[in-house]
Amino acid sequence: MRAVPQFGAQLEGRIYRDRPAVFGIAERDGEIALVRVEKPGHGAWIDLPGGAVDPGEGEAEALVREFGEETGLAVAPDTPFARADQYFLSTEGQAYDNRAGFWTVRILGEAPGLKIEEDHTLIWLSPDEVLRRLRHDAHAWAVAAWLRINSRG
């Protein structure tokens, strides 16, 4: 069995709870869908759309829900292509180890009624810029893996 890469570092004295998560890569016209997140008291950052898998949900179901809530896009999960873990602190100070699946998704259309996360804004960036700007190293690693998979002919 192949080991799952672990990103981030644990801060001493913190207990990092496992957090099942899923993130997606949607591509359109050579650009990747991202969310720009702006929370009060914190600088803005860039993430792949996605997040926690709720109890009773599968990754595909969570991915559809999270994409809609964060971007206002209706998507269909396509292929899971990577797994990676990331230690991080939430804006509320909670310590997590995201145990994340990364999937490709197909965009079905705009669905503004799904969007409920007002602090998330859909943006589109070139893969090169995505690699430079993503907040989490695990996300950048997954985008690099996706680029390699999609460049093979």
C-alpha cells in the first residue's frame, strides 16, 4: 500500500483531530476554479473548492455539496486521483489533520442558489498561478499531480 503524503507541521502542545475532507479540480478554458476566502481578522487566502465530509456522506456527495456552497457551481464528480493529509489550524484555532481526497469534477452549470458561503468567492487562475498561490501545500501537490496526469499522452 502506498503511503499518503503528509503536509504541514504540528505545533507543540496541540492535538490534531482527523478531519475527512474532499477537494475538487474543475478546469475551464485552461484555468482552474478556486475560492478566495476572506474571514474577519484574517488575510485572504486561496483554496481549492471543497471541505469536510459530513457524517454519513461519501466523498463524491460532499464534493458536490461543498462546490455548490462555496462557488455556486453545480458539478459532477469524475475521478478521484490523489490523497494527501495536511495539518492546519482553522480560523477558530481548531487543530485538524485534513485527510483529503482530491477529485476531478465536471462543471454542469451555474447554480447561484447553492451558494451559501458568503466569505468564499469563485475565481479562475492559470495552473501556474494556482501552484504559487494556494494556501495549503497538499492542495498545490494535488494540482501538480493532476497536471502530470493530464499531460500524459
